Amino acid sequence: MTTIAYKDDVIAYDSRACAGDLITSDCYDKHIVRDDVHFFLAGCVSDHEILIDAYFANDRTGLQIADAGSILVDSGEVFYFSCDKIDGYWKQPLKGYPSFAIGSGNHFALTAMDLGCDAAEAVRAAAKRDVSTGGEINIYEVNSKAACNGQTLDTARG
């Protein structure tokens, strides 16, 4: 899966893609922009487009359920957008949250942010314990609307 962390208007995310316990890529871009909405995607890679399509759908009833979730930025506001079999698709504003994280390493990232780490440091901490988090750390600053990619996550060091 991945780790995507949000804190202080910064979204940090790794670049690892996996199929089960197999690392398929350490340079997968989980940041997709469509119609000026920035999606930072976790979950099944093959469901990322399904999730994005659902976000823009006028009527989400009857849509295929995606095994994916996203922290997204729409018009400068940050949200968590996901779905489940019970509630279908839903969008939750993250305004007021001191920190938030999704993906397989979310517990590690949340703990790191609770202990004072910023979003990028939290993803780096998650990569030390979560085998599905790794590759490069990428940063998106919500207010500047700029991405800074390519800070290496050295997952070989403990």
C-alpha cells in the first residue's frame, strides 16, 4: 500500500507500489491531478482511477466500490475521500485535524506526528517498519500548490 501523511498544510507520500508482498516499483507517482483537484492515493493501484471517477460523479449510487482512498486538495481545502461497502463513497474535511494519515503505514506516521515529526519525517518513520512504504518521499505544500519530489527515503537504514 503506502503511507500518506498530512500535517501543517503539507502532504507527504512515498513512491512504493506493491502487489501483495512483492515490491513492483519504488518510483510510482501517487499524486494525480484532474480538473485542478490533487489526489494523493493509497490502496489498490488499479482502483485509483475508479476512485477519482467517483469523486466527480454527480450520482455515486450504484458505482463500483474502489479498494482505495485519497487525501485530496480541492479549491485549497483538504479532504479524505474513500468508500466502503456499507456507506459507499464519502468525503471528510480535514480542517481542524492536527494530523492525518492513510495507507498501510498510517499508524506509524500518526504516532511520529504525535511525537512532533512533520509529515515527511512521519512517512520516513513509517518506512522503517511498514514494508509497503518506501522509495522516495514526495512533498506537496497545500498553500503554495507546489510539489517537491525526490527526497530519498533510505529504508535500508534502521
